[in-house]
Amino acid sequence: MGCCAAGDRRARRAGPARARARRPRRERGCRAAADRCGTSGPRARIAATSRSGERPPKRLSIEFLDSPRTVGQPAPVKSNDGTSEPTYALGAVARLTGLSPHVLRAWERRYGAVTPLRTPGGTRRYRESDVQRLRMLRAAVATGHSISEVANASEAELAHRLEMAPALPEPALAPILDAVDRLDAPETERLLGVQLAALGPGRFVRAVASPLLREVGNRWEAGSLCIASEHMTSAILRNLLGACLRTTAAAMQSPPIFFTTLPGEEHELGTLMAAVATANAGGHPIYVGGSLPLPEIVDAAEAVGAAAVAIGVCRVNGHDIGVALGDLRKALPGGVELWVGGPGSDGLALAPAIARIADVDDLERKVALLMERGAPP
């Protein structure tokens, strides 16, 4: 936009004839910019309306990635058979499917979920059939299937899986908490197993395991729950989540991510949940438990060829944790990322080379970025 404005000023000084001569070039530049942004996407429309002085439509002012959105008309692009068909840019597909661009790229490169067309410049363009397939894959993952399991399924098979999937019940924590309070281990394990089978590992971590642990911890701190109940809950969840990890991580071909906690940090269940969420997102977690000495973390990460080390922090001791993380960052090779998450990481002053993981959504984005790192555009 700055270049176009400078051109206008020069044209005014040179007279009307030169301004008219420059207009086709400026229009070509604007059209090229719109093509790069995706003709059907909001960026192109906003750029075009801002040049003409018109106000962009209000419906484009705020966009969410949590659910599919309505976008404008797709742009026609030549398909492989030479015919023109409607296609969408990457950003438009992200809004239509509710999947982030990072996940879309990872599903394509890692699992071959779809094969978008390419413009002569190499830009992805997605057909309507690609969009519909991605919507089905997203729905299948939401019902508990891993993307590696369904990525190459036919549309008919995906439709059958979705038709046969049970309705997802809203997690009910009250009966589980009652069983925990009674120290009824068999009933606690049964109720948690039912929720895990119904929701799948990813949603189970978000909707059941994480809020349950938080509530158990709050009740223990308030003195309304004994420490034996807290230990029992942790042990049952550790067994269930460990089984999930053993059955899913072996098939992953993604760059390894090494999960552990710092020395002295015995509360590693949150780190285990993060490893399960990583596996469900298509990553390759390697979980070894908690309280590992720093030299052991460095050696183990090198031994497994880890692309990232993920540290869970529960206890709050900002200075010691910050120093330990700084030492770990210096000891790890520069090409190995260092991630930190958990309630004890809030408020930590982290070096720029250490990434903070805010929640499960943030973790999944990091995993997708790691999976596509180094791949061609």
C-alpha cells in the first residue's frame, strides 16, 4: 500500500497522462497481492476496500478458529484435468473447517489426508471436496479417533465411522468425586474408564482428567479430602493414561518430543496428560516419568533424537525453576526446542529461547509446527 501511495504522488507531479499510464501497473500489483492472500479470504477483501476508501464488512472484523466460518466466493483455479473449478486458499479452508493452518499442513504432509492443488507459484488451493473431507476428518478426531487412524480412510468409511460413533455425553465429575471421597478405587476406575471410552484420549484429558485433578487438589488443600484419596486418583489416572500412551505412541512417525519434570518435581501427572494429548494430535511423545536430573534429561533427549523437550512444572518456586530451566536450555543443543507448561510455570521469567505452553490448544499448535518444521512450502 505504501508503494501505491508513493506512485500516486509521483504521478500527480508528472501530470494526468503519466497517472493514467501507471494505473494498470498499480492494479496488477493489487491483484497480485489479493492472489497471495487468497481471493476469497478476508485479507484480500479488506485490502481492496481499504484502497477504495470503503469500510470492510463488519462480519470480517472478528474471526474464530474454534468452529467453521462462512467465507466469500472461492476463486476458480485450473485443476489437473485442465478444467476450472472453485478452490479455496489455506486461510479460507482454516475458517471453513475449524482447523488451524498449522494442522492443515501437518495433516497433508505427515498423513496425506488431502492433496490440494498448487498454483504455478506453489500456493495451495483446496477443492470443495477437500474441504468436505477435512470436515469429516475433524469430526472423526473429535469422536476419539487419531488422525493417523483415519487420514487415509475413504469418504464412505469416514461417513460410516461418524454414523456409528456414540453421542458424546457431557462429562459428569460428581459421581467420580463421590467415589474418590469414599476411597472406592474400583468404582473410581470404572467411572473414569467409561468416560475415557466415550470421549477418547484427547477429550478425556481436557474434559475429565484435568478438571478432576484440579478439583481433587483444591479439596485436599481445603482439608475436605484426605491425601489417600488424592494418591488413589493419581494412581488410577496414571494407569489409564499410561495405557493410552502405550497404544498410540508406537505408531507415531513424527519428531520425538521428550516429556519429563525437573529434579524434585514429583507431580508428573500433568506432564503425562500433555504427552497423551500430543499423541492424540499426531505427535510422538516419549514420556519417562518425573524428577529427572538435568544431565540425564540432556543425555536422554540426545539418545532418542528429540526435537523438543517438554518440562512440566507444578510446584511454585520461581527462582530455582527459572535457574534450572536456563541451565537446561544452555545444555541442550540449539536445534532442540525447550517447552515449559503447567501451573507452576505461570509468572516465570523465561528466556526467549524457552517456549511457554499455556494450555492443550497451545500444545497442539506447537506439535503441528514441529511436525512441519523444515518441510517445503
